[in-house]
Amino acid sequence: MERTQGETTLLVASNAAFNISSIGMVGNVTVTVEKTGDIGGTTFGASAQLPGQRTQSTFLTTAFETSIYQADEKTAYRQGSPIDQAVLIRISYSGVVHPEIKVETAL
């Protein structure tokens, strides 16, 4: 996970649907998913699929734990290493907060 002011970036590889939630954040939040790409010279996503919507925006009215992204599918599309099955998730929000971000698979 990488965090800068106003953005948290996650690399997620999952063999099940999952949910991303935030704690401690109020206001606009946008989640963007990238299926393939490069991080510091390492390629990700060669065996991945979009697990849900490519972009999802939400206005949070409470700082309590709130779902900000629901993945209906696993990220793995076919066999491969975890980095090959991973997607990059960027979470953008108001710049001064540092929310807790949770990723949990569906039960």
C-alpha cells in the first residue's frame, strides 16, 4: 500500500469477491481500478480481470466504517502468480485526512 496526501494505492490479488471500506473519512471518495500496468518496473495484471466497476464515486456522510467499493468477482482471470492476478486500486479523497482502508473478501 502506498499513501500520499489525498490518495491511497493498493495492489490487490484475490480468488474471491471482496469489499473495500474506509474508516475516518467524510466527503467525496473515488475508487479507480486498473487491470494492467507497471509499478516501478514490475508489470501486474497479465492474468487479471476487472473485479467490478472500473470507477466508483461516493459521498461519505459519516466517518464510521463505510463500504466504498464492492468487487463482485475475483481479480484472478486465469492461472498465474499473485502479481499477474493483481489489479491496482487508487482511492482518492479530500487531502488532509488519513483514513483506515480495509479490504475483506466476501463470506
